[in-house]
Amino acid sequence: MSWWHPAHVGHAVRGKLADVGHGTRLFVQLLRLLGTALRRPQLMGDQIHFLGNYSLSIIAVSGLFVGFVLGLQGYYTLQRYGSSEALGLLVALSLVRELGPVVTALLFAGRAGTSLTAEIGLMKAGEQLSAMEMMAVDPVSRILAPRFWAGVIVMPLLAAVFSAVGVIGGWIVGVLMIGVDGGAFWGQMQSGVDVWQDLGNGVLKSFVFGLTVTFVALLQGYAAKPTPEGVSRATTRTVVMASLAVLGLDFVLTALMFSI
Amino acid sequence: MQHSKNDVWVGLFVMIGAAALVFLALQSANLLNISFQSGYRVTALFDNIGGLKPKAAVRSAGVVVGRVESIAFDDTTYQAQVTLSLQDGYKFPRDSSLKILTSGLLGDQYIGIDPGADEKNLANGDKVTSTQSAVVLENLIGQFLYGKAEEGGSAPGNSNKK
């Protein structure tokens, strides 16, 4: 039978539909387990520590360098039009609206998402999840839900750190090194950045990305084949799918939020 | 609830994140200044406001003294009705005139106030009558081309006669 045979196509479509169904069920289950996760703050605290604190250094350093580069590139372009004072506005808007949430989500997928997938995949391969089920402990509410909600809480905070450090990086390059007027740098930024329209939407974006990346990582780990090869594939798929989902969602969210 | 050794670090992490948000809100979005924007309102009619937008600056001698609050179209006079919100601390004579200016060649448009000499000051709800419209680049170019065409049209005509 070749690939275009109706039986093949039907089988493939049915398999994909079943995957989508499993994914959606898990997602709804995780959303409904918010209360359970909050009732055991110790579990969630440990996960916030694992996902957040250990990601903080890479996020802060990346933010600093992205801010540096924005300061340099922005200055060279703006200076041609004699409006280098708008550098602060350019740096702050690009960080708060786009780069903060998106780059943080991509780094978060690489730094924390992979470790989540590998951890859950190995738990599954070692039959720890089955053992929990045997003891009448639901692995979704004991293992997955605290990780999910910890990831959702951590993402906006990390994105805020990224943007703030990036703004400071832009200030270091623009004001301290190149010599743009400091008052104009902050003044233009303050008159151009709106708290709800720009900052609020940026935080909302990073919240959505947190949901996406953490869910993709958990789903890949939970659905991984319980073999070493299956776990390694699931980890790779986490990075690929989470990154694509973040970039695609970013376009949709930007179109919804910032189109006038 | 028992304490764990991670509590300190989790707390620190959440506090750093919150501090970053507060920093962004205060330093880059200027949350505090938005809330105490009290002032008195003055309206003015312009023939053409060009690219003026709400929230544009109102400046006098280059200093920001207020903001454009709203822009509407007045269909009895077919003019643009601009409402300005001027800060309470600054007083201007009633016969001050408003101009729409542009900062730099491609910069944003703002309203400049030229103070007059009246003894009474502008108060809430007053209407400024002396206004000067924005310079619309297309009109300028049109006038320039028209002038050039006239020059160019007359010069060869003169040479033909000779």
C-alpha cells in the first residue's frame, strides 16, 4: 500500500486527531487543576525555584546584550534622521512589546522546557508515573499541574526582568557610551510608552507564551515513548514546537493587540 | 506550613520580577505622571491640524506646558476643534496665539503658544481665537511647483518674441 491509499490517509488523520484530543484534554485538565496546585504551594514553590531562579541568569544576561545591541543599532539608524533622542523610545517599545516576551519565551523553552520534558519523559520511562497511578495518586495533579502553573507564573516575571535589564542595557550604550542626552532618552521613553497599551499587552503576551511553552513541554514529556530515544525525540520536539508556537502566536497576538 | 530552604530564593525571584515590572511601569511608562494630570482646558479652532494627534505636547518657549486632550471636527465652521489641557502652574494671557509646529524635519507635530499681552489670563473653558494652521508639505510643494511652472513658462515665451 502506498502513502496515498485511503486506508493510510485515514489512519494518519485518525492518529493526529487522537493526539489533538489527548492534548486538549490534558490542557483543560491542567487549567482546572489551578486550585489543586495552589493548595500545595510547597510543590509549586520548588518548581518556581527550579524554573525561575535557574533561568534568571541566562535571561538577565541575554536581556543586557539585546539592550546593548538595540542601543547601538538604533542609534546608527536614528542618527541619520537627526532624531537620536528617540533612542530610549525605540529601545523600550521594542523590548516591552516584542523582544521581551518573545526572546524570553524562546530562551525559556530551551532552558526550562527541555528539562521539564526530559524529567517527565524519564519518569514515564522509569515507570514512576505508572507506579503513582497504582498508588491511586494522579500524576497529572501531583507532577504536571505544579510544574505547569509554576511555568505560567514564572514567564511574565522573567519577561519583565528581560525588558527592564534590556532598557538599562540600552541606556548604558546610548547615554553612557555614545552620549545621547539622558533626559531626552528617558523623557521620550516616558511620553511614548503607555502603561496599559504597551506594558500591559507585553505582560499579557508573556503570560500566553508561558502557558504555551510549559504546556508543550509537559505534553511532549507525558506523550513521549518510554525509551531513551523517545525521550530524546520528545525533548527536541519541545524546542521546535514551542518556538514555532511562540512565533506564530506572537504574530496573531500582535495583530490583535496593536492594530488600530 | 513548614518552611523549605528554597523559600528565600523563590521569594527573591518573585521580588526581582515584581521590581522589574515596577521599574518598567514607573521609569519607562511614567505611570505616576499620568495620574496627576490636572489642568485647565482651553479649546481652539484650526483650519488644518495636519498630523496633530491627541497627547501631543503643547509647548511655550520649548517647554512642555500641557497636552492635546482631544481633537474633533466642527461641522458648522468646517474647522478642527482641538481641546488642550494646560498645566495649572502656567498662566497665559487671553490673546495668546496657537501655532501647529513640527519638531525637526520629520518629527512629531506639537502646538506652540505665543503669549500675548492681555492682562486677563486664559481660564478653564476659554476659546483661543488666534490660531495658525499646520504647514502641509503637499501644499508647499504644490505652490513651489506652480511658481516654478510660471517662471519656466514665461521664460521661453520671452525668448521666442525676441
